[in-house]
Amino acid sequence: MSDPRIDRTPPDQSVPENLEDLALRDDYALNPAYVEWVIDAADRDDTERLRELLDALHPADVADLMGVLSADYREALLPVINPAELADILSELDTSIREEMLEDVSSDILARALGELDSDDAADVLDDLDEDRRGAVLAAMSDVDRAAIETSLGYKDETAGRIMQREVMAAPQFWTVGQTLDHVRSAADDMPDLFFDVYVVDPSYHPVGAAPLSALLKARLDATLDQVMEPVTDIGVEMDQEEVAYIFQKYHLISAPVTDESGRLVGQITVDDIVHVIGEESEEDILALAGVSDAGRDATALEVARSRFGWLAINILTALLASSVIALFQGEIVKLVSLAVLMPIVASMGGNAGTQTLAVAVRSLATRELNAVNATRIIAREVMVGGMNGIVFALIMAGVAYVWFHQPMLSLVIGLAMVVNLLAAAMAGILVPLTLNRLGYDPAVSSSVFVTTVTDVVGFFTFLGLAALILL
């Protein structure tokens, strides 16, 4: 086996003792020499060496390693990983690679591996399986684990119910701190792997407060939980995960209880889940602004091309619209060739200015910094910015045009066109995402093509139209 994506150099056959230090670079990326040792051990079917190399890595780093290696090498490494480690690695893998690896794991081993995960992570992995395989894995799991995962899978994707873990520590208000701590110690096997708060519940199992573990450790043992608890921000089980992330950011939460339609406690969301959500949503917005989707690290050129075709097809239609505007003035362009030289500058400046405003607007909408309360003020500010930049660059381009062609009126035309198009870019950059957001569409997905169309059409029409009126 050989991986064409990695530059092969003869590896040093002696693996150093301090593997943990040498496996990663200072920026926490995998060291190329370490990857070479893994490839060499796999080529020689040296299972003991592979296990030694993998044991030096955190599960997240093993997931990165799987992303670097080809499918053949991933298949060679899979039998070396024990089920407990496999669980954590699967939860860290890119979806496309995880789907491929799951095909090579037996249902019994996968069931044991998922039993080591919290219910939310286990449900996320199982969601990648087809219905028959998912049923086989669930059948191999314990009744408790199976019930928790099936409940999680029952909620809609990208909602609080899907990212919550059902394992939660709750206690009644009348319990003392001493009773609570004793319960945590005695029932350790049933406790969540990671939790920060003990949720205080009323007789109907509605959360009425949260007692942070730090507060419990500092409080008197005879103090009751209602004396120690703090106000709680509960999350509805159907709430969108992006809304949950916003609440965590706004109120600086470490964890929060999740409640069902009747207000009963059904699970918790912790900050590690939210960090993952924020990363996912940010990546999705960045890709959407460029009109592309994540085809995966192992995607073929054909798959990547297909994923980008849609928006390119839309862009060619808008480009034809802009070209039709130019066609209206082809007679004027023939008479004054300098128009053909200068008109792309106006459109290009407008496109860049519109993209700047659009990026800020989309991010502000995502973080709720831009809303109905301040929309008018933000729109006015962006228009002022567009006007000021338009004037500055109008003076610059007027000077350039005069030096270039020695035609004062041509300098006036491009200066006026620059001001108009940068104003149009600013207005489109802010109004298009606001409008799409108001209509219920994702502004990150749809805005860029509209903004570019506006700046191209307005730029060409303004410049060529003014030239026809003033110069010809």
C-alpha cells in the first residue's frame, strides 16, 4: 500500500520513546515524520508498532490521522483500535470518513464502542448508518443504552434534543449538600461522564435551579440545595441548535438543562457540545457564502465539481444579465475604447465593497447583533460608509483616468459611477441579507449571488450610461 498524497521518504526505523511529544508539531498538527512511521508500520503489517503509535495520540488526533491517510491505510489501522478508544475516535471523525469506516466495523463491536459514549454522541454516530444496520447495532446494545439513543434519534436533526445527553444529575430541593455529594459518589457509574451542575427539581421534575459543583464543594454539608442553587436557563427540546449556541454565548453558560413540552427535565447540554455546534455553523456559513458545500476530504474531482455546479450555473445566468447591460452600450464602447478599459474597475470595486458589507451583515445576523431594533441605524451607517469610500475612490480613479487618457470628462464619468456603485454595493450588502432573513431564508446561502448581480448591473449601467450622456 502507498498513499500518493504523502511525500514518501525512507522513515527512520527506530521510533523514539517520547512519541507523545514528537507525534504533534507545536501547532498541534500531525508531524509528517509520525505519519511516515504509521505508514511504514502498516506496510509491514506490524500490529504491535501500530498500536504503540496510536496509543500516543489523543482520539481527536487519531481522527485527524484517519483524515490524512487513504482508505486502505484506515482499513489497516481499524483492527488495532480497541472499542473504548474507537468510540471517542468515531465521534471526532469527519462524517464522510466515519460513514466509510463504519462499514468495516461489526455490529457487536460498534455496539460496545457506542456504549462508551454519551447518548448524544452515540446517536450522532448511529445517524450515519442505514436503517437495517442501525437496527442491528441497537439490538446488540443494552436496554438502557438503546432506549437513550432511540429517544435522541427521535428528535429532529440540529435541535437541542439531538445534541443533548440524557445522562443528567438531578436532586430535590430539600436534599442537603452532604446528601447530594454522597449520592454522586455512590451512584458514580450512573452519573454523566462530564457534568458541571446538579439540577434542582420540584416534585414534577421541573428544573427550578442549578447547584454548580464548585458551590457544592464550598457549601456547608447541612445546607439544603435551595439555599445553594442559582437561577437556571432551561432549553426547549425542539429549539434549533444555533439558537442554543446563541443562548450559551449570551449568558456565558457552561451547561443547561433541556426540558420537554411539559417542562420536565429530560437531559442536559454542556459547553463541549456547543463548541462543536459553533464550529459546524461557522463552517457552514463560510462555505455557503462562497456557494460551495463540504464534499469531504476523500471526495473525487467529479464529486467536488458536482457539488459546486449549482451555484456556478446560477452565476452564469447573472453574468449574462450583466453582459446584456454592456450590450446595450456596445455602440458607445466602439466609439470610445477607453470605456472598455475602465468599466471592469467600477464593477469590481462595487463587488468587493458589497462582499465586505455582506460578510459583516451575515455575521451580525447570526450573532443577533443586527436585528429589528437597530436595523435602520446599521443600514444608514453602511450607506454612509459606502458613500465615503465611493468619494475617496472616485477621486483616486478620476486622477488615474486623467493621467491615462487625458480626458477630464471621462474622469468625471468614472468618478460619479464609482460613487453610485459603492453606494449601491453598501445598500445591497445590507438589505439583501436582511430581506432574505425576514422571508425565512438563510442569508449566508443566497445573498452573495444577488449582491454581485446588483453591483455588476449598476456598475456597468451607471458608467456606460453616464458616458453616453456626457461624452458622446
